[in-house]
Amino acid sequence: MEGILVPITFFICTFALVFGIRYFANKEKMAMIERGIDPGVRKSTPQPFLSLKFGLLLVGLGLGLLVALFIVRALLGTDLSGGQEGQAVAIYFGCLGIFGGLGLIVSYSIEKNWLDKQG
């Protein structure tokens, strides 16, 4: 009986999530129409630096993985015995966070410099 409850609960929760998102998006649009605001205005604004942001984030994540690989190989060696797997995982996630964040910071500074030059 327990083996069947997990898939049923998963599908019910997924349906409820999708239904809730659609329901509240519709309510938001109806409230905007009641106030005289065009609901399509928000979606038409261009985001010129979106590709730069995602590109620098992915470059940062890639550099983080590369640096983490070198750190794990240098500090922990090639055989990860004696409970060192947890340390290696922590190093990987730490480097991913640090370098991904640095990529976003670089993206922000590039966007800010460009906007300062424009106006």
C-alpha cells in the first residue's frame, strides 16, 4: 500500500501546483484589468543583458568545477577513502557557489558600467 501512495501523492501535488499557478496568474491579470493596467506591459520589456548574465553564470560554474577538481586532487588525493567523499562534495559545492556568484557580480558590474555610459 505504501508503494502506491508516493506516485499518487506526487501527481496530485503536481496537478495542484500547476492549477494554483494558473489560477493566481489569472487572478493577477484580472486585478490589473480592473485597475486599468494592461497586463501585457510587463512581458514586453526587453532584457538585453539576460544572455550575458546566464553566460557569465555558466562560465563561473565551469571555473568553479575546474578549481574544485584541482583542489580535491591536490588536497585529498585520488583515492577518496576514509570518509573524504563528504569533504570533496563540500569543496565542489563551495566552489560552484563562489564562482557562480562571482560570475553574477561581474555581470552586474558590466551592466552598471554600460548603463552609466548611456545616461
